[in-house]
Amino acid sequence: MISIIVAIQKKDRGIGFRNELLFRISDDLKRFKALTSGHPIIMGRKTFDSIGKALPNRTNIVITRNSDFNIEGVVACASLEQALRKAHMVDSEIFIIGGGEIYNQAIMFADTLELTLVDSDFPTDTFFPKYSEFLKVVRSENHTDEKTNLLYEWVTLTK
């Protein structure tokens, strides 16, 4: 199973601005950790750079065009297809964690979307692709971030 996990701005599907995440919601980061721990995670090099290190208790797979990319604890791949093959060798449950270019490539392979839909109006220059083929709501929970008072909803969608 291939899942995409992402926090997006509800109004325009914005996910980032100037190579930074739009949101840092503590409970959402805990949810991310709980869902992805023990499974392979696939990300682009810019996303890896923004994190700054391999995430523990996960097989970290980074898609990069740089053939010299060599970071301890990270599997480098030249394409999404290669990354998916390597991830499937580790586990049958895989998470795509970003960024925008990788989401655009991966949406066609995804079985499940783990979305955090945030009610906000932040400037954004990176967007999540349209996901209208994911029609079945498996789970939905409304929340408010105590620090920022942002309203957000956790939604699990399948095709």
C-alpha cells in the first residue's frame, strides 16, 4: 500500500512557501511519526534537506538527480519508480512525504491520502496536486492547534 501524507492549506492545497512548510502543528507531527514509524518513507532531496537528517525508525529513501548524494542512513534513488521498488523490498506499506514535485509524480500510485487540511490563508508557492479521484472518506477528525488556534482536520481518503 502506498500512502501520501501531507498537511495542506484547505483553500488552495498549498503546502509550502520558499522551501519551508506552512504549518508546524505539534499533534500533527506526532501523528506523522506514529503513522510512518517502522515503514519506508520516500521524499525528494529538498524535503530531506529541510528535515536535515534521516528520520529514525524508518527506511529513508531520497529521490535525487545527484549521483554523488551519499548520506548515512539514507537510500538514494534516481527516480520515483526506483524508490518504490526499493521501498517494496523493505515493507508493503510505504509513505510518500514530499515535496511538491514528488507528490505530483506519486499521486497516480497512491492508494491512500493521509491529509491534514488546515484552515489558513498563508502565502504559498508550492501546492499539492488535485486529488478528486480519492472519494471515499475512511476517517475524519476535527482539531484545533492550542498554540496557533489553527483549525485543522485529519482526513484519510481512498479511491
